[in-house]
Amino acid sequence: MFHEWLDDSLVVCEPVSGDIYTLAGSGAEIYQLYADKSDDEVLAELSRSYPDEPPSNLAHHRDLFVAKLVAAGLMTRSD
């Protein structure tokens, strides 16, 4: 997977299809966190970044976003 920052966005290229995606804000944050963190560690980081959001809400939106990343071929899940 190729990715690079361009201004405030993370540009990600899926090598098989050649599709290019632009991730910004929490999407870029989640994508980068999963490089070396587990689900629980990502949730802990998001809770620090968004302290006014309930953890259950953060987890729900994290899971929805991760499902989109997997469907686009930008991420694989072992579970």
C-alpha cells in the first residue's frame, strides 16, 4: 500500500486496482493508528483525541470506517 501526506490529507493508493483514496481528519488518524495498534489501542487513542465523545460511539464509527477500508482493499482483518 502506498500512502503519503498531501497538505492535511493522507492519500492512499490501492496497488491492485490503482484506486486512489484521500483520507482526512479522524479517517487519516484511524488509518495510521492501525499500522501498529490493536482495536483497543486505537479506541484509547481516539478517546484521547475526542474526549467529549462516548467510547461506544467512537468504537461504532471506528468499526464502520474499518469495514469501508477492508471493502476498498486498503486494510485486511484477521478476525
